[in-house]
Amino acid sequence: MRTNARSKPCDVLKPPAARWAVIVATLMLWSGISYAHKFGGPNDPCERKVGASLIHITLYQPQFDPDGEYCDEVPRAGNTVFVLDTLGDDLRRVPIGVQFFLSDKSDRPRAPLLILAPTTYRRGVVDTEINLRTGERYIVKVFLERDQNPLVYSFPIRVRAWYRPLVMPALLMLGVLGLLAISVIRYRLSIRMHSSRVIFLTIAPLLLGIVASGCDHTQHAAAALPDTRLVDDRGHEVDLASLHGKVVLLDFVHVGCPGVCDTLIDKFGQIADLIRPELGKRIVLVTVTNDPIHDHPEQLLKLAQSMQADMGGWLFLTGNVRDVDRVVTAFGVDNRPLPDGSPNHVTRVFLLGQNLHQQREFAGMAMNSRMVATELMERISSSGAWSESQFARSETDGWLIGAKDRHSAPTRYCTSRTQSH
């Protein structure tokens, strides 16, 4: 029996420890995934029905997890992006006010922290930031100034204790250590040879899992817009090389993506309003779908029009899967589907120089629209300086786009010549 055991040293590697090591490593990877919080129906604690329309809140902490989306429970204290989405064109004509309060355990307001006066949001997105504290409870009140009878909706929010996010990784680590101890004991009892090989093959999957789960998958190397052709929301082919010589701001969205996508479009819209004199001339905004299978030109046009983003100098692009994937891959974007099979939510925004190479990357959900607009104008300004006062003058002088000219003929970047519609 001893001879047979020594003659088959690899048998020790077959089941218990090695297989469990792979399983635990997989669980560690899985535990690091952030699941997107989407509209969840009538039982969604962060959704309220307003007649035929809906309002919905989502919270983000991009400094900790660029892709994490939260609802009534936030995992950490710190700066938090608050987004209120409205579904229904009628709510875009209704003044909306938002108030943040500290609350008690019964969700009754204690002290006001942030007050946004009622105003209309023509793109249907309210976007602000607030600093949340560990272990505190908050209540958000949303006021709809409708028919002289304001409607008030409350959303309770709780911040987890600091140690809560560490519980699952700690349990997994204890499991890993326990499996390693069992593996070593069994190994020493069965064979005393090939020790280094056995231990390496047992631990290697665990180390790979730990490293992979802790790594930042963001690609920081300079990227460039590939030389390919896509299709805009009017069905016209667009040669991306035709954008050469212009400063480009690039993001990725898809239809039916409340929260992240609506917020990015809203921020791009704010930027477009601020840089209006140069939009389409020396600066171009490019929004590419990361779901080309379902997002055809007509769907993108409907999205752009519903978000008041159908304007010259802002391209909404789709195409065949291979061509879109070339753009997605060029910037190292994680476009793996979410666990429910829906498209991923991409929060990264890229600023490209006139050579179409990446110059900067922004965390989209925390991006300050006015600061980005300033940087865009500085990059095309011979003096390299652009001030807030110039934006103020642009608003006074009517540079901001108005409803009357929103559907004026946009500039398009096509394969053979510039086309107007």
C-alpha cells in the first residue's frame, strides 16, 4: 500500500484541497462583483410611481467602486453621488426639489444636510453629491411642485458599519486557511516527497484569485480611437478617422439603462450646453452604445431626443458587434454582461486629443461637467486658459442651446463628406 501511494504522488492533488481551492478562489472573485441596481418594479424601495410616471434614486461611490450602484443601503461612509431619475416626459416640466436629512431609527427627519430648491430638469436627471457618515441613517425627501399641491416622497438610506464589507472576505479567507491546513496535514500523513510541487499547485489558484479580486482592472495605458466605421442615430455611416483634428469626449451607454446612462447623458448635455460655440467645430461628443445587438439607429435617435441630446456635434453611434467591440476593447472597457444577462453599465469617460489618443479619463458618475467643459475649451484655446467668467458670458450671450434650435441641422462626420439632416 505504501509503494502504491508513493508511485502515484499526483493522486494527492486530485480532489479535496485543489478542487476546493479553485472553488474558494472563484467565490472570492464573485464576492468582488458589484451588481447594478436597476429599476426593480413596485417592490423596489427606491422607486415611486407618480401617476403614469416614475421617480427612482440611485447612489454611487465611484472613489471606492466605479461600477457599484446602491439603493437604500450604502456600503461605506464618504462622498456619495445621488441621482434621481424621472421616467415620463411630464415630470421634466415639473419643478423638483430634493432635501437630505439625518434621521432617527424611525426614519423621522432630525437635521437638514442638503437642500436643492425646486427647479425643472429638462433631461429628467437630478445629480448631486453628499458626504455620508458611518452607521448613520438618512431620509431623502423629493418634492414635486405639481398643480399647487406638492407631492412628497421619502426614501430612507442607511450607511453600513465600517466592518460590514469586510465580513465576507474575512470568512472566505478563514475558509482558505482552513483548507490549506487540511491539505498540508493530509499531505504530510500520506507523502513526504514532492512537497514543493503539491503546495505550489494547491496555493497557486488561491493566490491568483486573491490577486485578481483585489486588482484594479482599469486600463491606464494610453488608448486611441480605432480606425473603423460606425453608424449614427440617423443611419449614416461615420468614419471615426474623420474626427481627427478635433478634441473628443467619449462615453458608452445603452438604451434602457436608468441611473448610470441617463446621468452620463445628462452630464454630457451640460457640457454640450457650455461649449456650444465649439460643439461640432473643434470639439465633438461621442456616445457609443455598448449593446449594439439591441441598440439600432432608431433606438439611439429616440434616446437622444428623449434626453434633449439630439444636437449637432454630439454623435450617438452603433454598428455591427465587431466594429463596436473594437472601440470598447481599445479603451479597456469591461463590457461583460451583468449576472441577469443585461449589458454592463460603463462609468468611464475618455478625453481624446486631436490625434484621437486618450489624454485623460474621468470617473463619469463623479465628473464635474463645468470643470470638464473648461478643460475641453482650454485644449482648443491658443492661450490655454478658460475661466468661469467666460462660461457666464456664454450663458448671457445666448451660447446655451435653446428649445427652438435644438433640432437645427446637426453636423455629421461621414465617410466621404460632411452631411446635414
